[in-house]
Amino acid sequence: MDYSYSYDATVTNVLPLLAIKDPYAAKRLFLDSVTELSLSNSLPPYSFTYSFKSELPNRFSTSQDYWGYFNGKNNGRFLNFSGADEPGDDKTVDASKSRIGLLERMMLPTGGSVDYYFEPNQAIPPDYFSELKFNKVNPVFEKDIGLFKNIKQRVSEGVYESNVFSIDNDVSNYLHASFTLFGEFRYSAKIVKKDGSVSVNIPEGTNDILSSALTTGLYKLRVTALQQDAPDDLANGFSVFVRWTDSPISPLETIYSGGSRISRIEMNDLNGQIIKKSFEYLNDYNRSSGNIYSLPCYHFISSISHDGIHHEGVRPGGPMSYSRGNHIGYAYVTEIFDGGQDNSGKTLYCFTHMEDVGEFWIWPYTIPDSNESFRGKPLRIDSFKWDIASGSYSLMKRINYNYLIYGNRFYSGSLFPFVDPNSQEPVLSSYNIDKSKFCIPLVVFSGDGENLIHEPHNSYSNYFLRGGVVQMVDMEEIEYREGGVIKSLVENEYDNQKSYQLKQNIRTRSDGSRITTNLFYPDDFNGLVNLQENHFKNLPVKTEKKINNVLVEGSVIEYNSSGQPITYYEYHNQNAEENHPHNADVLIPDKYNAECDLIYNGGRLVEYDQKTSVKYSYHWGYRSQYRVIQAQNVDFETLSLGVNTVLDSYFNSQSLDDLLESLYAMTSSQSKATWNYFNERLREHFSHSDVVIETYTYEPLVGLTSKTDMNGLAEYYEYDDFGRLKFIRDSEDNLISNYDYHFAGLP
């Protein structure tokens, strides 16, 4: 692997003490390429290109937005707090700067490439953001419009108008205007809305902020002659200029929430074929589906008292210093696949997106009552195919999911936290509410100097540590075909009082038939003490399958104390009227027949006895990592005795592992002859019985190097320097198969 560093030599926006204490913070590590090497050769590399990686600042740079991402602003050596109406550092999001250092291209060993394109994260702010005080988050841009005396701008007698311009978001406190007259003619100037509903006067000589605010909409400048007017007399003219800052989106509806999201991926195979994937993050109402789960850095809380508004409870830090590192998530993501007209479509994913609860943004601060473990679960997946004839997408398949969260059902239509954020749960006598959830009530105090925490003037906040199970309880699949709609439903029930495992699975098909699978675990039986005490509570012991509530088959597995299966029992119902209710005192019900026994040695399976057919025994080698000998119609003890007898008689009593290690990956004629000799002697040892033997050798961590079948015929496998299969040869060393590997553009 090859690496490189970017290096930021500037110290303008870094606290000197931090720059001295950690000089390596000026370096940023990047992976440039990954090359697969052998002892004598190498493959073409994977190589990576990043967006302007040399521009990444020092890790301690103050050039950061409210979410801790680089924004290129000159904020000096310190980050300062600032309220919404106060000056301070510029922590607005810069969409271009926040993408610096992201992966742009990956070159593949085949010569193809994958290009990645990003766009800023955008999300709907939570309601509590209205209680926070901080300056503008969204990127702002300076805009301006001017109007000069020009006959082309004259719309009627004595009236001049500019081109129409747009205000994308409400503008106040930064609407600069200047109105200058030349000569003796008198004029008035206004900003007017296109529909005439708003009119703002611009006084002559104004070169300052106007007190009036403009709402979102289309506007134009209008200048009207107060007395005489001569359109061609430019010596008696005017000029109007207006400047304002604007943001592409309203912070009341959507805010830039820091960092970037993937917007498009393009895969190029060098043969002119480009496969494109693009991504949208809009909900069913065509609005951003982003949700913010964290707090902006360096914000204020405003409180109102008898003597005015106070800013209190400032909170510094970056996203990773808070309890929620993932500060944004999306409820809807659409993946659009463009593989050509005959192979295009899109998939819409809908996810759970519950916000955290509690008043964690209010002093004294607490960690949130977290719902993070419930977010990101699929609620709906819609698959569409592009229909060339209609020029639109056709829904082909829909999957709906529902969940059991903390023992409560959460449906795909639910959009809010199942925990009421306004509820105050009482202090519990026990931390465990039940087996599906728990809640630990905690409190944080804010002391004042030397005052003890129990004194009444100290502030405190309640919060809760919550946890519990999240389980998918049903899944509905709907397929839309030309012949009609096909539906199926899967319903799950869990045993959260004992094992937390799947207890029942019901599949309902389109024709109404139901296939039910019941599962039973060690805690469902009275006699499986060893498994219970050794904490093997999640092992399935008994499984029953019913069709339309009639038992058709079942199985029981017996385990040893190490949790390994030792006997399988099966039942097949020949009588549709028969049923077997579960009995906790009976492990093996009547009419369940033993199908096979399993025996282990050193944790490895060494014997597999199929009661009605064949018994298999296995001998392991390479320090018990690989199965070397498989024998039929013989038990493990007899097989091991035979192997040891052959080694003692013909190989100077060396162990099987020593013999295998001497074969050197089975590449020389001598090693092949040695292993063939062992095979012949082993078969000779069992020649007076019906034992059938197959043997295998390996190159550890690479693959199989030889296989000798039941007839004593061998195949040998050879690999190249990179562990890829190259040759297959027979027992006479004749070439059976040859594999060549080529990358595009290479011989």
C-alpha cells in the first residue's frame, strides 16, 4: 500500500500551543494505491484520487462550520461564541470546502474507473432549533442589481425599471442601497415586487442598510420622474444600486447540516460502457428527508427574565465531542440506476428516523435519551423499472417492514419517536422494566461555587438511559406483474422472556395458504440444564413445520455440553390428522427417528453416521485446520488406528502433520510420489473391508493442492504467485486445465 500526506504550513487559524504540542496535526494521511505483490511480481494497482487534498487544513484549524467541517474562513486562533444577532466567527457551511479531501476517483486494475460526486448534506431542522441562538448556517452569497438611466429600461412615460431579480430567502439587516441623481432632474426610486404587492422606497443618497425587509419573491427596481424627463439626456440622470446576501434555501425549512452526501457514481469499463448511479434524498412530498440528530457547535440558549433576554449555556466542541457522532440521517434515499434504455430503474428506500428525546440542548446538559439504535431500519423498499414505451417508471415490487421496538409495534407509517418526548417517567424501583426494554433514570446537577448539590438554587436536569430489543415482526412483499398482483406476508414472533430468538415464523402466500415454523430453544425444555448453564440459550433444539395448521415435519437436535450437535432426529407426518403439541418434559417426541449421529475430537467433527445409509469418518491435518482424509463405512477410531499403523510401518513413525509439511505444496515429483505411496499403503491396510477413502492435501491459506478419489486417482492443483488457480494435472502429470488471468491493456 502506498500513502501520502497533505501538509498545511499555515498557522493563521490554529492556536499556537496546539500547533507546538502536536505538530503532526498539520499532516493528513491519504491512501494513494493498493498493489498486490508476490515474491517476484505485482499486479496493477487500485489507485485513488481525492478532491484538492493539499488544501486540507491543520486538524486544529478554526476554519470550520457549525458542524466541525472545513469552511475556509479566517476565524483567527480561537473559535468564539456568537448569538444570532452578535458578531463572531464565520461558521457558515461552505459546500465546496467541505468536500475537500473526499474520494473523487478509484482506478481499477482492469483499467476501468469509478468516479464519485458529492453534494452538501441538507436536513429539516428539529423544532428545538428555534430555542438555539447561532448565526447563519447555510452558505450565503452576495447578490446585487443596478438600474441606470437608459432608454432601453424605460417602460412608460417617465418610468424606468430593471430586469426582474429574485430574493430566494427573506432578507433583513443586510439590504444595502444607494440612489444617486445627476443634474437638475428629480426622480424617486423604489424596490417593488413583481405583482405590485410590496413597495420599498430608496431615499436619495442612501448608501446604508435599509430598515425594510424583503420576503421571498420576484422584484424589480423602479425609478419614476417627479417632474420632467428626457430619456436621451444622460447628464440629467440617476443610478440605483442594491446589494444583499441570500441563501439558496431557507434556514426555516432546510439547513445545510455539514459534510457531504453521495450524489452520483459513474463506473467506466474502458470499452465505452458507462454505468451511472445517482441518488436523491427527497420524501414523498418532494422535500428533503434529512433529519438532524446533533447540536451545532458554539450555540447559545436564550432565556427571558424581567430584565430582558439573556444568552446562557454556551456549548463548544465538534460533532465527535457530542454523544451523537452521526449528526444527520435520511428517511428516504432513492438510488437511480442508468445502465442504458433496456437496463434502467430505481429503488426507493424508506428508513426509520426517530429523533432523540429529552431536553439535552438545555443547561445543565445531559446526553440525549437515545433512539440511535432504532434509526436506519428499512421500512419500505420500492423497486421500479424504466418503461421505454411510456417514458416513466413502473413499480415492480414493494416490500413493507414493521418492527417490534421495546416491545411496541412500530409501523411503516409511523414517522415520530415511539417514546413521547414530553413524558417524564418516574424514578423506577428497578432498572429493568421488562425483558424487552430497560430504563435507568439519571440526573445532572449544576453546582454554583462551593454550594452543595442538594441546595435548592442549583440547576438540574433529568434524563434516561434506555435500551431494548429491535425486532422485525412482519414483512409484506407485493409483486406487480402483467397477470396481476402477487402478495406474500412473513410474520415473526420472538420469545423475549427467555432466549430473545425467533419463536414462530408464518408465511402467508397469495392463495391464502399458511406455512408456520415453530422453533424451541433450551429454555423451552426442563431437562437441558447443561446448555442453559453454559449459556447456549440461542441454539434451536426443536423445529416444527405446519401447513394450514397441520404438522407435516419436524426435527430435533441434541447437543453436547460444548453446544455442538451430536444427534439429529426427524419426523415426517404420513397422517394429516396427526399433531404433536409441545411438551417441555419430552425432548424427543414419539415417531421422531434418529437420522444421524455426530462425534467430535478436539472440537472437530470426526464422525458422521447416517443411520439409514453411510457412516463417514474424518482425519484432520495441518494442525487440525484442514480435513485430510474422508473415509466411508468405518468409525473414527478404526480410521485413526489405520493411519497411525501406516505411518509407523512405512514413514518412520512420523506424524501425519510432519508428513504433510514435507510435501511442499505438492509441486515436485518426489512429494507427489510420497503422498501417492501413503495413499496406496492406507488403502492396502483397509483392503479387506468395504472402506472407501478419499484424501486431500493443501497449501495453507492458498487452497487445495491434491485430491485422490475413492479409486486412487489423483488430481493436482497449482497456483500462481497471487494464489489463483493456474493448472490442474492428473495422476500422470498430464495437463487437464490451464487458467490465464489478464487485465485490460496488459499482455
